[in-house]
Amino acid sequence: MKEYDVFRYQLSKSATSMGANYEEAQGAFSKREFASKIGICLRESKETNYIYRGIVALKIGKQSERTRLVKESDKLQRIFGSILKKVSINNIKSEK
């Protein structure tokens, strides 16, 4: 449906940004650059999760697929948050 195009557009932006920034993080030249890229991944995963929750609320698509996608985006959010937390803690320790 045309009215759901905004969801498709936003998901395509946030999901591809998450993937692209993760790839860039893998080639980072410093811990600071790595943390920055992972921070972007975390923000984009939060946006993606938010959009999926909107899709759930509006009951767009199959329930089983909605549930799977929300869980998957939640996992990615927790993974990126954990990585960023570890990198940030290590940076604080190495700066002292």
C-alpha cells in the first residue's frame, strides 16, 4: 500500500546505514573511529527497531514476520550497545 511507503523508505535507509557503518567499523584505523562507526550502528539499529515497532502497532504484514523482525532488530541493538560499551570502557582505561 502506498501509505506504507514511508516505512519501506526509512527501513531501507536505517538498515543499509547500519550495514555500511558496520563494514566501515571493520576497517577502522583507530579505536576512536571504530567506536564512532559502532555508535552510528547503534543509533541506526534503534531507529530500525522503532520503525518495526510501528509496523507491529499498525499490524502491517504477517504477525510471525513482524515478531521475528522486532526480535532481530532488538538483538542487533543489544549487540551494538555491548560492543560500544566495551570499546568505550577500554578507551577510558587506556587514556589514564
